[in-house]
Amino acid sequence: MKITFLGATKTVTGSNYLVEAAGKKFLVDCGMWQGKAEQEMENEQDFEFNPESIDFMLLTHAHIDHSGRIPKLYNEGFRNKIYAHKATCDLCALMLPDSGHIQEQENKWKNKKRIRAGLPEIPPLYTAEEAARSLEIFYPVQYDEIIEIDENIHVRFNDAGHMLGSSIIEVWAKEGEKETKAVFTGDLGNNDIPLLDSPTMIEDTDYLIMESTYGSRLHMRNDDKASMFLDIVAETLDNEGTVVIPSFAVGRTQEILYEINKLKENHLDDEEFKRKYKKLMSTPVYVDSPLAISATEVFKENTNLFEEEIKNEILSGNNPLEFPGLKFTMTTDESRALNESNEPAIIISASGMCEVGRIKHHLKHNIWNPKNTILFVGYQAPGTLGYNIINGAKTVKIFGEEVAVNARIEYIEGYSGHADQEWLMNFIYSFIKKPKHIFLVHGEEESENVLKEKIETETGLNVTMPEFGETYELTGEEEQAVTRTAKIERKINHTVRSEIMHRLEKIKDEIKDMDVSVKEDMNNATLTDRDIFRINEKIKDLEKQILNVIEG
């Protein structure tokens, strides 16, 4: 068995692994790169393999950083089965066309700029229609079912507890007389996620390919985050402000709805709590994301995956995803009306990292006001608007306009759908037969380093942090369980060339902004001679740097 790591290596996006075993080539996940602009440009690049040569694919879950390039794979000739849990198939039927719609919208904006610059138009990565067509090759499976790909390869999907339908995938491959087993965790769930069961513990494996998003951190426990949520919301509402929650449409949104509905059971004898809760329940809660609304329906249709207590509640007629004051905004007019109202409210809107979607409009209209709170409840990748806000940006650019960050900024990490360091370690401890080797993926380098050291120190197991494009042969020998056999070197146009072109476009926009800003300064009668001299010197320095680039 060989594995080539083609994404989510020392970063948290673009999950994509090519496996060669028992005469077959197959993929585990085919995710989109998200976050920094140069990472997102990787989505446009050619695959490092021929899509037509892939025999089948295993999909761990529906999140776009694991599924988002499937339509591109389909467009380029892949027509074989994609095995995924039924709920993952249901969610991909919503999320992939939605992603295609976003690609089309972003592409229109890019092409307007290209036309103004005299450049030819470019097509979107894929369209909503193309994404919908790719759904025809999805093959739904259930948890615990042994699936025979052929006589030499078997797989089993297990509940990963990360989101509805998320899976830990066991793969058995027989080559000659030797059988090798590998386990791909996908994204492992946080053990106290509302609604979902805890991740399945796996008894044995030869090799473990494990996520490490929170490998260096511990989460807040469930009771603490619920109380913290109520305190933040109540204080904002007391201040007659609005709480804006950038939330991933699938997973976090439904968990927040559940938490809001369940808070009252925790402090029945606490008068101050009752006051805050009454205030919360008398405030409209808007879910402003068509995708989140549709996904909530998918959750309702797959209640068999909920933990036992919640299933019993639903059977008794008490649906924890419904409560008075909850409103869904379907149309853009309804969404726009939220920002024209002065009424305090709670607005839950996608995307969770604030990069696309309706959330950007809500931020533009609310982040400047000190009465309001922007409450983050999910991971923010470096380079995203959400990451910049959490890390103290004083101003942010939204739709080309600089907006002051005056609102209260809060982050409740405990809502993460990812296991923290403690539960990642517990997952490893749970193996009766420990893996011969562990590969850490889907984590920033610092998180992977910390977790690697902890695993090696506490268990004595060997751990590798693969680089992009590295191929490892899983030899099965105790002394040398893995051998690095090759590494794909990225062509320069995959990274540096793309980044240069992106930066040129960005500099053009920044020079236009500078032109407006300097002219405004020149018309300012209060500007001193010293200020004018300083501006002049900066422009002269900029001229020199531009000439250096041209001459170089």
C-alpha cells in the first residue's frame, strides 16, 4: 500500500490523499483549499494525478475542505463511485451546488476586474449545475457496514462525531498473502458536541492517518461554553446591541440552535439566569443562510444519528432545533431588512470564516458599532477575514470599503467540531492493537509539532508529519513500517507564479485606493508642510521600488 499526501499537509484545508493498493488507485477526500489567497489559487491547478485513472473515492464528510473539488474531479473525467455515508450524500446535494453558486458569483466579480484591465475572461472553477451533475456518482452507505470494493479491498465507515454523516474510514487491502489495514480519521468530533454521538473507537490498525487541528489545545467543556454564550448575548442585548454569529451553515448552526433551546434546564433556581434567559427568548434569532436552513431540514431527516437522549426528545414531540423566536430568512430582501432594523437581534449567518456569503453584509453593518458583538464559534484559518478580526484588526476591508472594528469581539472555542488534544490522545489510547505508524494531517504546523511530541513521548509510537506531494510505502515491517519513496515537486506556476499574478492585481487595487486617499489629504487645509513632505517621501520610495521591479 502507498499513500501520497496531496492536501491538508501542515495546514487545515484541501484534504486529498491518493492511495495505491491491491492493483487499485483511489482517493480519500478531494477538498477545496480555503483561507489565504495563494492557497485558494491552488484550487485552479491541475490534479497531481489523472482523474480518469482513479478507480473509486472514499469521502469522510461533506465539509467543503474535504469535498469541494469533487465537481472539478468530475468535470475532468472521473466517473467511478464516491462512497460516503447517506447523510454526507444528502448534505453534499446541498453544499456542492451552493459552492458552485459561490464560484460563479466570485467569478463574475473577478471577470469585471479583468475586463477593466483588458484581460480575457476566465471560467469559474465549476458551476452550480456542474456540481449538481457530480452527485450522480455518489454511492450512499451506512455506518458499520463492510463494503467489498473487490475481493482484495474492503472498507467500513464509522461515526466520527464531527458533523452529520462524518466518518472514520477503515480500509483493508490484501496484496498476495499480506493484508494491510489503514484508518483515515477524517475530522474527529469534539466529544461533547450537542446532537451527535461521540466518535467511534477503533480496535486495531496497522497505520493511522489522523487529523490534528487542535493538537496543541484543550477545549472549554460544554457547561462552561453554554453559560459563556448566554452571558455574552445577554450583556449585548442589555446594551441594546445585536449579536452577529458567523457560523458554518452545517454543524455549528444546528448546535447553536440546540444550545439556545437547552440553556433553561441548567439553572432553574438562578434568578439572574432566568432574567438573562427570558431576555434571550424574547429576542428574535435569525438564521440567515439558505444553506443552513436546508441543512437543518437534513438534520431533522437523519435524527437516527443523534445521541439517544435527543432522539427520545424528538419522539416525544419536543424538537430541540425549534423554539419561539426562531426565524429563517430565505430571500435577499429578508436578509437586507435585518440590517435596516434597529431592533436588537441575534443573527446567525454563513460563512463561518467570513469569506463569502451574507455574513459579510452583516459585518459591514454591525462591526463598526460598539453596542454590537461579533461572536465566533468555529476555527478561523490564517488569512481569512474572520482570523483577522479575532486577532485584533482595528479596521477590515469589506466589499472594498475600510470599516472600523468597534464591536465587541468574542470567540467561544468550545463550539469547535474538532477533538482537542485530550480526545485525540484518547482516540490513540483506545486502540487495543496500536498502529505501527501515525501520519498527522489537517493541522497547522505548530499544532502538529506539539501533538507529535506528545504522542511519541507518551506512547512510544512513531509519527510522521508529511509534506505536500510525499509518497510513503506502508511496508508493514516492524523496524521500518513506512518508507518515503517519492515527492512531487510543485511546479513554480503552482505557487510563486500564481502568487505574483495575484499580488499584481492586489497592488493595482491598492494604488487606486492610495490615489483617492492622497488626493483627499491634499485637499485637507489643516495638513502641515511636514505632513506633505512625509507623504511625498513615501511616494518617492514607492516609485523607486516599482522601477526596481521593472528594471529587474
